[in-house]
Amino acid sequence: MIIAHAPSGYILATSIIGRIACVAVSSKAIVAAGIVGALAPDFDMLYFHLIDNRQTHHHKYLSHWPIIWITLATASALWFGYARQSKAAILLLVFCVGGVLHIVLDSFVGDIWWFAPFIDQPYAMFTVPARFKPWWLSFILHWSFAVELAICIWALLIYRGRSNHSLQARRP
């Protein structure tokens, strides 16, 4: 995924908002947690470019290990289950589920080491052949990019629907 992580976090967060009315936390905070969580595994790109000099596939870093995100999501879900009124617990849960979502989406056409650190084997649902230079052209011209565009359109439609709903709610 190149462009769909933030929109996917938005979709995730907006789908959760209506289900957690028991917690007095703003919709904006939940949306922010979802988007930042869905982007968080790629924060390793700073290390990848500035320190590692692109020597190691950034999906091999700890920030892309599914076991890390699944463990964090499970722990935050347990915390939220124990402290249902905790704003921090729900925000952490949304953030961590956003991280899991990122890893799942990366698995669509990108290598993810699903069993790291125990097995050094990447897995991907589909492969994007390296046909063009620069590398990102191969991704943009591959059929899988249509899935990314669909996620972006879906998020845009939700955003527009929420915006229209809030405008109608403000009218006398």
C-alpha cells in the first residue's frame, strides 16, 4: 500500500465511533488515533532512509512485525475491557488496531514477515513484478492500485456523508 493507509485508518475509526458511546471521547480524537495507528508502522521509514541507508527491507523492522501489533492490540483490548470508561484505553485500542490494519493491508502486495522473529520468511497475497523504474511506478500501474483507490474513495464518501450529516444537524 502506498496511499491507502491513512484513509483505511479513517474508515476504521469512523466505524468504531458509533460502537463506543460508553466512552466520553471526541470523534476527532478517535479518528486521529485510527489514522496515526494506520500510519505508525511506516514511521520506520525515517530509520530506513536516514540510518540504514535502505539496506534492509523496512518490513523486516520491529515496527512491521505482526506479533508486536497483535500483542499491543490484545493488551489494549484487555485494558479497555477492564476500564470501559478510560479514554486512553479506547484511543490506544483504536491506534493498535490501526497498526494491525496497516500490516494486513501491506500483506496484500507487500512482503510481511508474519512469523517474525521466529521464521525469516516473507508472505504476500499477490506480487507486483518490478517492471518499471522508478519502483513505485510498478505499484501504481499494477491492478492492485485500484484497491488502494477504492479505499480512498470509500473514505472520501464516509467523510462527505459525515460532513453532510453534521451540517444538517446544525441547521435550525
